[in-house]
Amino acid sequence: MTVASAVVDTLTEDDTLALSSTAAGLIATVYLLGEMVGALFFGRLSDKLGRKKLFVITLAVYLIGSGLTAFTLGNSAFWIGFLYLTRFISGMGIGGEYAAINSAIDELIPAKYRGRVDIAVNGTYWAGAIIGTLGTYIFLNQLDPGWSWRIAFLLGPVLGLVIIFVRRHLPESPRWQVMHGHEAEAEETITLIEHEVEQGGRQLPRVDDDRAIGLKPAENIGYFALARVLFREYPSRAVYGATLMITQSFLYNAIFFTYTLVLGNFYDVDSSQAPLFLIAFAVGNLAGPLTLGHLFDTVGRKKMIAGTYILSGVLLAITAFLFQADVLNALTQTIAWCIIFYFASAGASSAYLTVSEIFPQEVRAKAIAVFFALAQCFGALGPVIYGALIGEGESRGPLFYGYLLGAGVMAVGGLVAAFLGVSAEGKSLEDVATPLAARNAAPRRPSTRAEGAARPR
């Protein structure tokens, strides 16, 4: 995603694809639509087949799509269509990743640390962004423009191949295993995790008998049944989760995918130098989740989510007025956005944490997929709208109002969090949302020492 954003301005040049700003913004929109479709399709498979299997499948889809993008051989209607198609396929892979990964994180991490770990893992997206942007910068400045953007798109697949080897060592979620009748496998997974912890010198306390739950697995739940569960049984949580996802998606996609266009059209930054500014932007986004994440477990979810959303909205509004007054340059604009997204990044990461922990186990991945897809429907509008507002940089007025719109959107997300937020910090997932499988089953005595997992024998 970072590579695509870094080279989008290059694709508007005559010696590459000569796209208009609107057509360049549409690349991001198509990508986001692919994420929406991929999230819904692979999200259901993640609940059906397991988290670990989907890691490899969705990553493979991304690798194929992103790699093919580099082979766009011209700027005719056919090849531009090919470009959009490959970005759509890439988006499908990434959309499926979100559902599988966020489910696995929350199902494997102890309640005391779940917030900071989930937010940190989501935040490390920006560590990858820094690597991708550095690579793009080197290619844009050392290679012919006609080749540099193609090689830049191949960075993603290269990094992805490394990740495939890393993921072989990840365990399957024991919660998913026991919910699908794989009790022996769940026992093995829990035993492995407990052994690693105890080998590190820690003694795990036994879980009290009153923590036991019996499970009577429900039938496979489709998206229509999911909608009934979300909006009939958890209406306020559904509104809450949807609002957090939509607002952060709109802000990020609107600003991030058009940032190089702003630098080029309003600050006369050469497209070959734009990645340097994106690196600074990414550092601010990485620092937020890593330094603020623990507060979501200690201060609490509601206060921190509401605070980061509202504060980032207020700061964006202030920056909008400074932009309109033409008192910023490329450097100060970047510094301002680093500060804004230091808070916005932690808030955006907490949106994924929220939708993955406030709904029952059986529908967790599909719930993430639904809210992610819904968010992308709105987020996909951002690059096109803001690309049109930027135009050729002839006037700051349209983009000024666009920034105020983004600020208002984030403020709305913060207010909803303040009123509808769920205090999930320090609670096991089963306490935050009782599994559907536990509602009509008699409790059984557990033997596990792991947090929040009942292991019927």
C-alpha cells in the first residue's frame, strides 16, 4: 500500500502512464474495493477453515496481484484496466488478512495485554511502510521512471515471501480449534504455549472451576444470520464498531493515498523526493501505537479511543486553517501530519481491536470482515474525492473544506466511542461477549491454566 501511494504521483508523468490526478486516485479506490470483497470472502473462510490456513492463502493472493501490477505494459484502455484489475486482486488478499490476523491476535493474547499487543501489531504496518518507502525512494532516484515504479511494486511480493516462512511457526487459535470440535489439537496448542511460558521461568496459576464453560457448537453462521446477531443482539456494539471503522478508514484513505499529490501540486515537491516525506509521516504513525498502546489497557478503551479520535480531528482542523492561510511548507505540513497521525494511528489500530473483541467467538472473523468492508465502502470514496479536490493545485479552498470534513468525521467517531464504548480492558473474550456455543450447554470442569479457554474432555 505504501509503495502504491509513493509512486502514484510518478504515474501521472508523461514518461510513465500519464494518468490524471483523478485516475491516479482511482487506483487506490479500486484497491480498497478489492479489500472489501476479499474481507467478506476470506472472512467467512477464516471462521470455517481456521486462522492459520487463511494467513497463507490471503498472502498468496496478494503476492500474485501485486506482482502482476508491475507488468502493466502501456497506458491504453486495456492496460489501464489491467492495472486496476491487479490492484483489485492485491486488495482482496489484504482484506482477507485483516479478518484472519486480528482474530488470531485477540484469541492468542492474554486479556491483560490484549489491547497493547493488538494495537502494536496493527501499528507495525507503518514499519513495513518505512521499508517500502525507502525502497521506493531508491528506485525512483536510481532508475529510469518507466522502470522504477514497476520494480517498486515488486517490493511487496518480495517482503511477502519472507512473511510466509515466519508464519509457519504461528499456532492455530485454540479457541477456534475447540469451537470446531478439534479438542485434541486445542489441547496440544495450549500445552505448547504453557510450556513455552513456564520455560521462561513463570508459573501459571490454575483457572478456578467456576470459569469453566460448556460448549455446544452452533451451525455455520452465514452473513445474513450474522447481521441478525449483530443488529438484534448487539445493536449498540454494531453501531459502535461500524462508526470506528468507517471514520478512521475515510480519514486514512483520503489523506494517505493523496499525500504525494498534495506535495507535488501545492509544495512543488518532485515525485522522486516525495518518499522522504512519507517516511517521516510513517514514523509518526508507528510511534503512536507503540507508545500509547499500553494506555488502552490501563486508562481504558473508552477514554483512549474517544480521546485519540477527537484529538486527531481537532488537530486536523487546525492544520486545515494553516494550509488555507498558506503558512505551511512541505516540511511543516509533514510535521503537522506526523503529530495528527501519532494520535490517529493509535485510534485507528484500536478500531480493529474493538471489532475483534466485542462479538462472540463464532462470528469474530466475519464481524471484522463486515465492518472492514463497510468501512472500505466509505473509505474508497476518499481518494477519488480528495483527488478531485486537489486537482492541479490551482486553489486551496476545495481541499481546505475536505480537511475540515475529515476532521469532523474523526470527531464523530470519538463522540460515539465516548457514549457507546465497551470497557473490554482486562477481561477475557468470553466475558466481553459470551460465545454462542456456550449459551445452551452445561458447564464442564476445565483443566487448562490458559486465560479464558475452557477445554471440555
